[in-house]
Amino acid sequence: MNQGDGFWTKRRLVAIAISLFVLLTFGCLALTYVLAAFHIQYLPTPAYIESVKYYAMASAALCAMIGFSLVVNLPFDEKKESGLGHLLGILLLLVLFAIIGHQLVTTTIPLCAALLSGEKVHVAYTVTFPEYIGGKFCKTAIGLAGMPTLDETLCNFPPDFQQQLKSGSEIIVTGRGTHMGLFVESARLAEPAVRP
């Protein structure tokens, strides 16, 4: 039997490694969007995001390096694919892996913690855009300051609540979670600070 004919060839192992990594990470990352389809929203807290920003960047860099090491081991036919096309594909994949690494720290880990050991919490958020452009599962979106790009909106609150807000307004969001993040249940405008 030829060495290249076995099941555990380098090419096959690389393909299996990439597939397992992508399945696992996309499964974890997709959880927030699957929940959003059922109108269950999860938000990390601004304090948590600030405290893990360097870990999130390190995780993004590590995942990008893992992606790069997997990609360079993939064989490609130089006749079929131009060098520029191959390079562009690698760059896009590196960006995707970096996003996965960042989201893993900023969203997936605290979401799992909230699922496993959450309790009633109240978290203050600052509004950036009271009328943000929402998506299919996010009607009347409200933009929030200091949040990761994919988690920067509060969704599906009544338009009359949205109309009370302006850029810089502080809102108190209540839900089940931890100091790292919460599953949104309700929100209200914060009481104005009393100055002596």
C-alpha cells in the first residue's frame, strides 16, 4: 500500500482538523444568532468587555495563527488558482479566524457562564444610536457604546421606548446573567444623576 493511500494522510488530517475547528467555533458563535431567532438576546457587559480587551486581541491573534498554519498545509493547484487569488483567500480566512477568536472571549465564554450560573442582574449601558439599523431578528435596534461589533445592539423594544432615547442616554438592562453578561429581559431609562 502506498503511503499516500492511507486514511490518516497529512492532507486528510489537515482537512479533518479544519472541519472540526470550524464546526466547533461556528457552533459556539452561532448560539447567539440562533437565540436571536427566538427573540432571546444576550449582551456582554461593558465592564467585562473592557476587562478582557487584551485577552480578546490575543485570542484573535492566536486563532488567526492557527488558521494560517492550517491554510499553509492545504495543497493548492498553482495552475488553477492565481497567486493573488490564493493570497486573498488566505487573508479572508485569517480575518474570519480572528473574528472567531475575538468573539470566543467577548461573547461565547460569558454566554456559557450566564447559561450555567446566571442570576438576576442589572447592567448600565450607554446609547450611541437610538435608531440603529437592525437586521431580520432585530427590530427597533438601539446602538450601544463600548460593545463588540457583532453585539452592539439592543433589539426588539417598543418604538415608544426607543423614542425616549438620545445619543448618550444611559439605560438599565435587566436579565439573567453574571457580571460578564446577561440575557435581556427588560430595559428602562436610567434615573438622572442627582447633583448636590
